[in-house]
Amino acid sequence: MDPSLIRDFSRMAFRLQKIKLYSLVPNLHGREAYTLLKIGSYLEDANQNCFYEEMQEQLAVTKSAVSQMVSSLEDKGYVMRKIDPVDRRKFVLSVTEKGQGLVDETRDVLNTVIKESITKFGEDNTREFIRLFNLFADTLEEVKENIQNKLETQNAVSERND
């Protein structure tokens, strides 16, 4: 395989990671902004309660990380957590009025960035990019899972031999 292809791919992935659109959100760190938007979107899309478990799954982070982000957002007055009356072991998350204002403002800014980017890049190019990116992401996930399974098998065999 051409080594420059590996290098160019790594550079592209790094560039994508450096483009932190959520840095456009005032008073919030990227993860906080994303969390706030997810809570707001979940409540609108699902029209039901949002729990820590859903946030943990949506954000692909630990329960502790969700707790820290929610605590920070709660301290800033953007979200509330209440004990679920149905299952007192769970917390229900909701966006405050102040938080909803920031959610709306953030969506407007992000939609403007996305719309202008699509206009500049072209709708056909954007559709093709999305198709290829999703195909490549599926491939990466599959390869990662296969390698992870192989490593786990090797470790299990190694532990039995010790």
C-alpha cells in the first residue's frame, strides 16, 4: 500500500477533528454544547424523558463523563435533573428555558455553517462525500471490531498459557 495514502488519511482525520464547530457556542466547551444539543434534540425527537443512559449511549462516553457534563450544564443553568418518579434510581434530564435559548441559538449557528459549507462544496459533492464517508466509517468499525476480537482472543489464550 502507498505510504502516502496512510499519511494523507491520518492528516485528513486530524483536520476533521480540529474543526470544532461547537467552539462557536458561547460559554460552553465542545462536549457540553454537544450534550446540551443532544438533550434538547432527544426531548424534541422522542417526545419523552431523557435519561443518563440515553446520553451515555448517544455520546459514547462513560456514565461519569455524562455526570460531569450534566453537572456543569446544571451549574450554568442550562439543564435540570430530577429523580424519575417511575424509577427513583434514574434521573430525568431536561433543558431549562435559558438552556433552550442556547440550544436554539446554537442550532441556528450550526445550520448556517452547514448550509454555507454545502453551498460552497456543492450538493452533489456533499451527497457523495456523505455516502463515501459512511461507507468508510462502516469499514473502519468492522475492521476495528475484528482486530479487537483477535486481540481479546490472543489475550485469553495467553492468560491460559501463563
